[in-house]
Amino acid sequence: MPKPYVLIVEDVPSLAATYAGYLAREPVIVDVAHDGKSALSLLERKPVAILIVDVRLPDMSGLEILQQLKEMGSTAEVIVITAEGSVQLAVEAMRLGAYDFVIKPFTRDRLCITVRNALDKHSLTDRLAEATEEIATKRIGRFIGESPVMQGVYRVLKSAAASDATVFVTGESGTGKELAAEALHMLSKRRKGPFVVVNCAAIPKDLLESEIFGHVKGAFTGATADREGAALQANGGTLFLDEIGEMNFDLQAKMLRFLQNKAVQRVGDSKLKTADVRIVCATNRDPQAEVAAGRFREDLFYRLHVVPLEMPALRERDQDILLIAQSFLEEFCKRDEKRFKRFSPETEAVFRACSWPGNVRQLQNVVRSIVVLNDGDEVTLEMLPRELSAARSEVRYADPRQAAVPDLMPSAPRAVPVISTIAPLEDVIKETIERAIELSDGSIPRAAAALKVSPSTLYRRIQGWQES
């Protein structure tokens, strides 16, 4: 770990040398400046941890340096040196953010102890800033979530945002693919440019080329005026192509040429225009399966599939479900002037037990329906829509100790079998889970409760077995 920098600002060279000598045995690197201007120049160039500054300097006061430090955003801890008659100035420096002051003349021990304490505070401040930054990354853009899988999504978004590489987002419907593209745009250097969205599934296939690349007047029936397409509208920003698998082969070929040279040819136009855009695309299908089936060009897939990002299903984010639901509740209550503050524990249990096939979009619609049709301080079971009845029937509410958890143990004792072979651990886990689900009448949440694991753990394992 590199040693921290300590900068001494003292206009008397002999005193500056003395103070530097005091710190010679400390685990720090010491620099010296003899006026405020030189000190500020060093502060701009070096990561100074501790600034030891005389309150009176030939070109400016220590108070002025403190003020400049604030404007620079420096995190250096400041120790002010003052004479007996200038203690009031030192107190004023403390009000401006100085860590401590020492009064001339002072001993080696006095300075070293003050510097050590200041270093401890500086280190603590740095750790707090790192922790705060880590917490902040748990909410990027309009995403809400602290689950491990979302931490992986955040890391990809932050890493990919620094470049103009094409990002290919996959995931089930309702998982937030457009939010991912929007967050990527806002984190990138293109954030001040336009963010243009084209839903390829929502536009008739014969009009999709015009929507993306534009057209000139008279290019086809209904083209009554020149029109810039989404590619030119997104110039200097980001173009998000949702459900890109809906493009026909001819348009896929034109998209490939556009990606290669960033040249746009509008429908009916012989001239080329250049568009500086970053492409983000998405699909809820398996793109490689689409390529294998001949529905998507392989060369276009590899041109687009530079940075892959898979959005997790809501059932894989069990610890995020209630966070997201609470956020929707607050948003809709504010919009509709309703009184809801929370979900009842029984309602929370149902939310956790639900598999949410429609993902975040389904959760949003459920909370919206509850707020529109009801009011009160707490969302109760009676307010839940019928679509959650299956999850509701799988949860026992009155007493957690009497939860409807199947007994996985046989009713009668049996002899311990002699182990003649050792099965792979994964096979044993699979057999145990399948047996638990069978004894739970097919209910995965009840089986999970019996096995003392999260339902999402079972959903993930079952999905993995189905795919293998």
C-alpha cells in the first residue's frame, strides 16, 4: 500500500525543515511548500492526505487555502499551525473544516500524534466513501435491487459504459431490458446526446426500415415528406433496438452495412448520411437459437454480440421483490393520493412465494391494481388480485410455526441402508428436491420452505436441469 502524502506549508525554510524532520520516522511521504500558490499547485497534482499549513503565509492565509480546498473537492485533512496570539484564526479554520491546530512552539510528539490521528480520520473517510459508492451502485438508473445477480448487471453496465461497444441485452419479457439500455446511455460519455428507442416488434415489418433509416418524400405511398429515421435522430447518442429478432433478412443486411460504416441511406434516397451512434439491442428470444434456425443472420449476430448482458428473471432476485414492490407502492400512492405505507407480513409472504412469470412488469401491474382499487395504511391479503391466488394458497399465514410445510421424513422408522455405491452430489441434490416437490403436491414454495431454502434457489436449479 503506498505511503500517504503529507504537505507542509511554511514560509520560514528552517521551520519547514524542522517539521519535516519531526515526521521523518513516520510512514509518510513529506513535501514542502513555502507559499499558498505553490501549495495549491501541489494539491492539484498529488493525492495529499494531510496538509499542515501555517495560518499566516506571505501570499494568502491558511483560511483562504481551506476555502480553495473545498472548491477543489480535496479530501485532505488540514492541520493549522498558529502562534499564541492567533488562536482565534485557528478556531475559525476549524469551523471551515480544518481537522486540528497546533500552537507554536510545539514538540515532535505533539505534531506526530496529531498527524497520526488525522491519518486515521482520512483513512476512515476513504473507507466510508468507498462503502457509500458501493451502496450507490446498488441502484443504477431506474433499477432497484441489491441481489447478487443485479450486482453483476451493474458491473457490466459500468464497465461497458466507458466504450462505444455494441451491447446485446437478452432476458425474459418484463425484466428491464430497456432500462438497462437507458442506464448504459446515462453512464456513458453520450449521456448529453439523444436516447432513441425503436421497438422492432411494434412496427409493421414493411415500415421498419423507414422507421430506422428514414425516407424521402415520394419513396412509397404515404411518404408525403422527407423523414429522418431513428439512426439519424440518435446522432451523438444511443440507438436502442428492442426485439431486434423481428427484423426481416433484407433489413438485417442493411443494418450490418450500417454497423460497418455508420452510413445511413434513407428509403428512396441515393445519398448517404453519416450517423455517430452507439447501438444497444435486445431480444427475449435465444439469439443463438435464432441463428441456428436461420431466422437471424450469423454475421449480424456476431457484429452485435460484442458485450452480452443477460437480465435476470424476477424469480432469481427474491431479495429484491419487496424492495421493488415498496417503490411501486410509494410511486402510485403519490400519484393517486392514496394512504398505503406498507404491505402486511402475509402479503409479503405471498409476494415472495409467487414465481412472477411476467417479471417486474407483472409486479408493477399488480401493485398498480391494488392501489387503484383499494386504500388504507396497509396492503392486506384481501386486496391481492386473483392472479396471485395460486401463490396465496401455498402460504400459511396465521402462525409461522404452523406453516404448511410437508414432513419429508417417513412416518415409520426404517433400517439404515448399506451404501454400496456413492452417487454424485448433484444427483443426490436433484433427487432430494424432486422428492420434496412431490411431497408438497407440486408446490415449489412449500418444498423450499421444507428444505429451508429460498424458492428462487429451486427455480434456478430446475431451470438448469431443463437446459442441460
